[in-house]
Amino acid sequence: MKCEDGYTRGDPWVVPVRKYSFWGWLLMSSGISHPPNQVNIECDKCGFVFETISERKELLKYL
């Protein structure tokens, strides 16, 4: 699968974007590690989402 810029999942422009709750951001800004609520694997240039991860077990990999 390619985005409109022609990138695939293995390219350097395709990055994980972490989404946190309010309390998650509060903890992170205090220097405390907290897993995100959701991670989107998306193109950094055009914003095309390749995958959305929301399983707790998988989210722990993105601390």
C-alpha cells in the first residue's frame, strides 16, 4: 500500500504518531512514562494512515 506521495510502510517518512489522553500528556510532561491511547502509523508528509494500533499489549511497545 502506498500513500499519495508514493511512500510505503518501510520508508523513513512513515512514522508512528502517538495519541495521548489529557492525563497521559500530563504525566508525560512531568517526566513519567505512560503508554499512549492509540498509535497511528502514518506518512509524515501527507498524513495517510497505514495502520491504527489500539491494543494495550501493542501500545506498550511505544513507551
